[in-house]
Amino acid sequence: MPEIRQDPIGGRWVIFSPARSARPHDFESAAVTHTGTVCPFCEGHEHLSSKEVFALRHGGSSANQPGWQVRVVPNRFPALTADSGDIDPAAREPGLAILPGWGIHEVIIESPRHLTNTSQLSTAELADVLAIYRQRLGNLAAIDRVRYGLVFKNVGLAAGASLEHLHSQLLGTPIVPSTVIDELTGSDRYLQRHGTCPWCRMVDDALGDGLRLVAEEGPFVAICPFAARFSWETWILPREHAHHFHRVEESSLAQLAQLIRRVLTAMDRVIPRLAYNYIIHSAPFDTHAVDHYHWHMEILPRTAGIAGFEWGTGYFINPVLPEKAAESLGRADRGE
Amino acid sequence: MPEIRQDPIGGRWVIFSPARSARPHDFESAAVTHTGTVCPFCEGHEHLSSKEVFALRHGGSSANQPGWQVRVVPNRFPALTADSGDIDPAAREPGLAILPGWGIHEVIIESPRHLTNTSQLSTAELADVLAIYRQRLGNLAAIDRVRYGLVFKNVGLAAGASLEHLHSQLLGTPIVPSTVIDELTGSDRYLQRHGTCPWCRMVDDALGDGLRLVAEEGPFVAICPFAARFSWETWILPREHAHHFHRVEESSLAQLAQLIRRVLTAMDRVIPRLAYNYIIHSAPFDTHAVDHYHWHMEILPRTAGIAGFEWGTGYFINPVLPEKAAESLGRADRGE
């Protein structure tokens, strides 16, 4: 019997309908083919990408040459650009808003080797990647015009990736994204109503009854959210209230890396060759003390498409209850 | 140079970034394969689907037997069901909302033949399908518990279709979907600010300067919206203000069918084998006089995936400006 749950922060509705998973399919899952073009992100091909703005390098190697472990380059096909000019006044139409597409869009190449999934990085390598997220976000925070910094990753065609070599993207924007505004508004309302940060409550509940808890590692926990949009959706967040990812203690990054690896490895076991997105949700740079906003990383498995139902209603349909998802992932994590 | 536009109704932001279309791709576009299973929607296979609740039949043929042209059956894998019970009080958690998944979910099989795209229907056949949308929505409107009726269609794997035989889905829900609430709120605000229904304004503007006009047919027009989320996104709407699709004049359905066919045929010419969703946006059944809500059909081509960028920001990225899209589609429509 289907049930409908409401996300306590954003207010979005999710229909949990286990029967849907039995649907017949005319289409075989999309055959994903590497086209065999030369990978611009592999070591030795540095000339095929933009000039690096930062790299973690082994002693003595030169910029834009081999000898790096993580490399940050401007996105060659940016969604937003730092050299965007003003909007031509002649192009403006009454009652319709246009802004120049100003922003910073970088690519973080996470390994010199042609890896395709974060779970293939060692914990130490992933900790280095997280340290670079932290550092680049800190840099963006110091730029006046930048109000928000976003880190996200696409793995697999179904998750919208265009290149398979392991990489993340970093975006600096002059306006706070709608998703974050919705979270800030919703969590503020939650705090006023319930007297607590909703993510703190989520952590306490999961640690209390274990109901949607996937795994813990030092100061971090992994939880399937109550109104998960996607099957096996998992959020990773600090136990203690903290609003900015780039202020996380450097000494805890190895534990965070270990937890992310455990969750992605468990997902690999439950759904082989899963496509997914992950996104770090952090507060806007200019908010200094927010009792209601708690940074978190959302891992969004992309096993189902977004279809007319979702576009028409604004609801999601998920055939897997998060209690079941957390149980399966927890078992896979323990190797059971 | 990228520009950012805001949809004047829903307020969502879209980044128009033509440079993005030049991105290299490791993945070949998803190879879509018919798995060769017996199609439950073809004439002669009526026993493989649920018993029909309505069918347009040639004289004398019996229910659930061959001899039909359009057939309406309950969805065998429903997102919402009419026999859903109450939520077990023991399953409730403090501060978290759960509703029973009550609703009606039907499938409208649009042809006895194994067609896969609406543009393969004749205008008369499509007009019959539209007449059935109209009639089924009218039936839903008469059911007390149903507050909203939604018609949508998925064509192709990238659009979330599971079966390729041409069909639409009809949903009756006890709550008004979030998408419609957002449109109602946004268009009411627009009316208060600008003194007119935003869709009426859109029609007047397009007919005035032809800037985003794709085609017209009798009382209907096809327009690429100012802040289109998807490349070649097109909306079809009546010139005259009208809030409920199911109140459309039966005598105008052939013209509506003709316009839909022209737009989908033009899309076929511009992007062969395009996957798309279409959705009829209509006012809730219990709103009787809404000066700000204007029914419309949204055709959403699915050439690009939804990735970390979109999930993280709530923005869309579209490489094709709607002015260019309307021009290309208009030319394709005229056979140029």
C-alpha cells in the first residue's frame, strides 16, 4: 500500500510505492559505452584541459605537467563565467528578468589514474580530495562577489556525467541557489516550530533508534532520510551542529573520507555499477551563526528517471522505504 | 556569454549557456533496445492488462476484446491506489508527516497498433485521444475526494518511459500537486503586480512580435517559454483565457490535435528520435473562476540529464535560447 511522506525541511512530498518496482520494461537499461576518445583528465594529457589553478603535486613537479595527485582547472565549458559582461539593454523585455551569467566554475580532477568511482580511491586519497574541496571553498569565500560555493559530482551517464574520469565540480555564484534558500527557509521554520535544527534531530533520532542509520565513523554519521527522493539515497553529516563545510576540522577529514567510502562501497554491493550524484550542502558564505542550518553531503543514486509524473506533480516516487534501504546498506557495509 | 533568466510565474532560474553544447562526451547516447517481450498494450493482448474502465470501440465489439481504438485501464503498478487504508498509528514518528497513498492512476492506451510517438497518430486519432482526456478528467472532477486531475505522457527511455507502446497516464489526487500550487501562487502574484494573467501576456507577446512563437492553429498557439528549462521546450495553450482543460470546446479538439502533431513533427525533424514528456497543466477542480490560471500543455524534450548541478542549485542549464528554438521549430514546421 503506497504512503506519502513529507520532507520535514523542504516540504517536498515523496510517494513510497513498493509495487512500482515490479513494473515491466520495454527498454533495457541504457548501454553505457566509453567512446574511446583520449581522456583529457588522465596524467600526461594535461595539455588537453585548461591550465591548472591549483594542484596537489609530488615534490618538484611543474604546473600543467605530470606528477600531480589532484588537479583543479577552470571548466572549459562553464555554466557561469567570470568574464560575463552586462545584459544588452535592447535584449530586455518588460516584466521579464535576465541577469548576466557571472560565476566561477572549476573542475577538480581527483586522480591521475583513469578511475571512474569514488570508492576506487584509497581513504587517504579521498581525504586529500576533501581537503581540496575545503580549501577551494575557503578561497571562494574570500571573493567579495561570491555568495555561495557548491561542490558536486556526477558519476555515470544516468547521473548526467559527460566524462567518466573521476572528477567533481566547484561552482561560485553571486546569488544563493534556490535549493539552499528553500533549505534555509524550511529549517528556520522547523527550528521555530520544534526548537531544534532538523538535521540535529535527524542525527539524534537515527542514533537513538537506529531506524534509518547506515553507518557511523568518528564525528560523522550516514543516514537514509525519512522522505528520500531516490532509492538508497543517503546523507552524510557531522553529529555536532556545524553550518559550513569549509570550516570542518582538517584532522577529521580521514574519518569523513572513510565513511563516504564505506557508503559508496555498500551501494556498489547492493546496486552494481550505480550512477549517482553527490552534493555538499553548506550555508551561504555570509551567514556566520545559523542555529538551523547543518552542512551535509547528499548522495543521490540514480536508478530511476525523472518522468512526466515528477515534472507534473513536483512529487517523487520511490519504491524503497528508507528504513529498508538503511538496513540493506548497513548489512552490505558489514559484509553480511 | 551565459545569461540567467527567471521564469515569471514559478520564479525558477535557468542558465542559458550555449558554450555547454560543445562539451565532449565519454558516453554514447543510451542505446535503447526493445527487449522483445510481448506488448501488453497491443490489440489482441487485452488479457495482459487490467480490465478496461472505458474504451472507444468500433460498433459491436465487446469489452476487453479487440475492436477498440483508445482504451483506458487502471495502472497495474499504481503510484497511488483507491484501496489504500489508513496509516498504522505505530508507524508515525513525532514531527514527521505521513499520508495514505490514496488516488486514482489510469493508463490511456492511445492506439491498438504498436506506435511509439504521438506524431504517428493521425489528427483524427489524436483528437479522439484528447476527447478521452477531456472526458476522463470530467469524470474525476465529479468524484468528491479527488481535488486534482493530471494527464501526462512519457515517450522514450530518457523521458522515463517503461513501455514504448503509445500511452498516457491519468492521475486523480486528493491534494493539489506542488507544481500546480507553485503555479497558482506565482501567477496570482503576477496578476497582482502586472494586472494580467501571465500566460495571456505570453500569448499576446508571442503573437505581437513573433519572437518565441512556434506555430498557431485556430484558437491555440505553440510558444517556447522565456525561461525554458529544456532545449526546444514548447508550451501549447489557448489564446483566450481558460483555466480547465476538461472544459475545452469539443469542436476545437481537432485543431488542438493538429497543432500538437505539427509541433511534435517539427521536433522529430530537428532532433530525430527525441525522448519527451508532455503534461497538461490545468486548474484544480474546485476552483471555479481563476483570473490568473490558464491551462496549457508543456512539451519537455529530454536531450540532457538532470545532474548534480541541477539537484544542488535548483537551477536548470539550457544551451538553446528559446528565441532560437522557436525559429528552428517554426522552420521545421514549414518544411524549410
